[in-house]
Amino acid sequence: MTTIARNGEASVELDAGTALDALKSLELTKGQIVAATVNGEEWDLDRPLPDGDVEIAPIAADTEQGRAILRHSVAHLMAQAVTDLFPGAKWAIGPPVENGFYYDFDVERPFTAEDLEAIEARMSELMAEGQTFVREELTADEARARFADQPYKIEVIDSLDSSEVDTGDDGDVTFTVYRNCVGDDEDVCVTERWADLCKGPHIPSSNRVPAFKLLRTAGAYWRGREDRPMLQRIYGTAWESKKRLNEHLEQLEEAAKRDHRKLGRELELLHFPDELGPGMVIFLPKGAVVRKQMEDWSRAEHLRRGYEMVYTPHLADERMWVTSGHLENFGELMYDAMEHEHARYRLKPMNCPLHILAYRSKTRSYRDLPLRIGE
């Protein structure tokens, strides 16, 4: 089995080599490398390369791609720490997000600030162990058996089909699992400490995490739906250096001072009563003045630039969203249907389909285009 790894004009021939072997041979390991791309696909450093010609490039920790891999790896370690400290906890999903990561858990009670401190301390212990992230491929049935006691993982497995996940040579759906392992043999998971259903890739080992911080907790409905269980979400962040972490934390601190919810209360502009629900706001008299001035300015700018105004309803028959494709593609993110006089209505997720109806209100010529309509 021979692989020709290429990077630009440089190439190297390997026998059963890994991505790291190829990068070393091509002298591409300068700096903090967390993973590689192989023919455009993100690849673990210790994962064997496929046979034949491959194009390979390093992924550095100080890039957005590298930070996402680092943060996802730290999310796994956080989930491992939570399950260590909270026996019986069920874990859902934990992706990297802009400037950080989160993970959702089903636990008996909400997490506290003291819990976050304990989880951080446990994570530091796990990182010091130098655990490796070992990739394993499973069939759908093997994955179900592996996570039989994790209902959220079972739901994820059942919801995926062959068009969304990798398939093996025989066409069967293939799932990847990453195992947090300790032991002396780098090629074998001597002792498995934790495992998660995950596409990967991950950093080579837990002691390669330069800097991280857990930030806050929040409630989050599973799948974003109010009829599903309320889970406890932990947000965190991780960076390629302590310096970058500290800079980010300082930015968060400065942003908190300017938070519109904080200033809105202090200046008596806005009110966020719990009874209204998350994100709902009442504009107090001073805030109403500011809002009206902004609306007046916006309308004046639209008219000055040649736009005409239309108004469309906030509700539409559900059939509208079937036609537009919103219900099929974004149904889980839309509000539930409201029934009235044998019809089903949905709050509009955007204006575009209703503006199309405004356009269709009469026969038009191509000479009418472009229409400049604001709302």
C-alpha cells in the first residue's frame, strides 16, 4: 500500500503512513498543527492516508478551521468531565460555534456557577492525562448498541440516512465514534475513558489544549422545539494561546458593559419581563421615542432612494410555506401552526414569499424591473 502525498509541487511516497508522517516528510509541521486536509477533507493527524495520490495541507491552530477543531475537542473533554461529575447524565450534541463551543446535557438540575468551577477543574485533570482521540468506524446497528443508554444519540443515529453520512464499500451507512483513551500504546486504545458519536477530526491529544474557559450555562430545548426536553447547555471557549484567550475574555467583558439589555434597563428604554418569554421586549416611553426616530429615518431613507412601501401580514396560510419550501427546509425552526376555521396559519419567517405575492398582484413587463419595494 503506497501513498503519494503532495503539497503543491512537493511530493513524498509513503508506505501506510499517517497524515502527520506526510506533513513531517514534506516539512509542513512548523507551528501549532492540529489536523490536516486530505483531498479537501479534514483529517486527523494520526489517521492513515488512503492509497494513491492525495493532496495534503496542514491545519494550524491559529486559523478559524483549526480553532473549530480545537474547540470541538475541548467540548468532548467537557462532556467527559460532566459525566464524571454527574453520574447518569445524558449528553446530546456539542458543536463548535463562533468564538467557542457548547454542549447540551440532560441532568437532574440546572448547573450552577460552582458546578462550572468543578467541571473546569476536572477538565484540567483530563487534559493533563494526555488522552488521545481514537477514531472508530461503526455500522448503524453497532452505533445504536454502543450508545444504547444515550437516547439523544440514538435519535441522531436514527435521523441520519445514507445521503447524510459516509457509506462503506458495501453501501452500508458508516458512523464515526471518537474514543477518549489513555495508555502507553499510541496505536491502540488501551483504556477507554469516554466516547462520542462524532464526524471529527480532533486534536492529537488532550494535553495539546493551550487555553480554555467555561463561560455560562443556559436552558435549551432539544432540537430547538418547546415540545422536546429542556436540556442544560454549557458554553465555553478555547484558543491557541493564553494571550488570545485573555484578549477574547476582555472583549466579552467590554461587550457586557455595552449590552443593550443592561443599558436598556439602566436608561429606562426597554423592559424584559419573564412573563413575555425569552427575547421579548417592551419599549418604555423613552425607548418608544428612540424606536420611532429609527423607524422614521429608515422609511425616509427608503423613499429617498426610490423605494415604494408595501405592508404584508405577519401570518400566512401554511400552504404558502409549503410552496416556498420554508416548511420543508426550516420547519423545525418555525413556530407551530395555528388553526382557525379549518385553516392552518404560520408566522412568517421572512418577507420574500409575501413580496412575491405583491409582485403578482398584476401583470408586469420586464420593463418594470427592477422593482424597489420596502417594508
